Amino acid sequence: HMRAQLLSFSTGSSQVPSGGFRFLQPELFTIQRVGVTDRFPAAHTCANTLDLPEYTSKEVLEQHLRFALEETGDSFGLR
């Protein structure tokens, strides 16, 4: 379920196109590091880009990412 939330958060769709990731529009899916630690992850769905801050630990990353996914999960009809 979390993978579908992450995909929806990043691309606007909770499913991979039937032909695979190469059929995403635009084709490239990017995870971009952001040099701040006091923000939550952000997404640019029209560009299939996830901005991921450089957190101090894996635990902080997971906590912030889960929060972002749960708070925006209904944005594209997932709830």
C-alpha cells in the first residue's frame, strides 16, 4: 500500500502504466536531493519528481515520508 501511495504522491497515479515505467509521461522518474532538513518531502507530479531533503537518519526520513504520504493520500482519490 505504501508503494502505491509513494507512486501517487510522486506521479499523480497510484499505478504504473500497463507497459511499465517507460510509459510514464514524462518518461523520467526523478528523486532529487534537497539540501535542507527542516522540510517534508515534496512532489512535482507533472514532472514525476520527488524532492527528498537530506535527513539526519533513515528513521527521520521514514517518519517524514510517511507523514507526507498519509496527509496527501487523498489528493488523487486514494482514500
